[in-house]
Amino acid sequence: MLNYIWCGMIVLSFVTAIFNGRIENVTNGAMEGAVSAVETCIGLLGTMCLWTGLAKVAEKSGLVEVFAKILRPVTKIIFPKLKKDSPALRTIVMNMVANLLGMGNAATPLGIAAMRELDKLNRGKNTASDEMCMFVVINTASIQLIPATVISLRQMYGSQSPAEIVVPVWICSVCAVTIGVVAAKLFQKRSRLL
């Protein structure tokens, strides 16, 4: 459905540009946007490679286990059915650490791995488990201590102070995660009552 919406918007833009005599502006804008997209991807690729590599080093060195112990009180409340030595919990912790450090792009493969591990534990294969739903909430509305991707983008586009967004990001992400977790817990209780 979304593909049809995008296609419709593109066609409508070109038709409107033809009738307004601005097809050259639209064509130039499309080409400049494509060049800018490639430059942005290449710029973010370095940041993503760095953080993904650091995540691998953290996993191999046992640092993930340290983070798992630190986050255990939180993960025990949020994911009470998961055992502390569960591979699912390990990948969830790695994803949470990546998100805490603002490595959204590097957190994506870890999130996919976590969801695969959670799916192995899921009894109802046609329905997402409570843990899967909670993980989606945690991953989507994650708390970011260092919003590295946003800081990189701001720096790439010439911001004089690219890190000035850190405190607002903390406030917004804490609010989002709190509301998301509370809502997910309420829906879990409600589904048990039905």
C-alpha cells in the first residue's frame, strides 16, 4: 500500500510540475536529492561500521556480560519469563546497549537476531509473544545516552554544535520508553484477563 502512495506522490509531483512549467526544477531536485542520499549513506557507513565493530569487540571480550549484569534488574522486570542465561536475553541486552549508545543502524541486526531468538521460545507461532511485543516497544522507543547517528548527521550538514540535542533526546527517549513499557504491560495484563 505504501508503495502505491509513494508512486502516486511522485507521479502527482511530475504532473503538477509539467502543468506549472517547472519540470526542470523537479528534475534537478530529484537528481540533487539522489546525490545527497548517496553522500549521506556513505557518511553514515563509517559510523555504522565503527559501532558495529565495537559491538562485536564488546561481545567477544565479555563486556556484554557486564552490561547484562548491570541491566539484569531492568530486564528481569521487563522480560520476567526469560532465563538470565537465555540467548534471547543476551541479544536483547546487546540491542539495548547499541541503542543506549545511539547506534540505531548497528542495533538493527542485533534486533533482528533478538527477535529470531524470541521466536524460538514462542509457543504460538502465529502470534507474537508478550516478550516479542515488549522487545518491539523497547527497541522502537529506546533510550539513547549518545545519539551518535543524529550527531553524525548534524555534523555532516554543518551544524555549529551537533551535540546540543543530547539532553532533549534523553528527555524524549525516557518519556517514550516509559509510556511504551507501561502500555505494553497494561495490554499484557488485559490479554490475560480475556
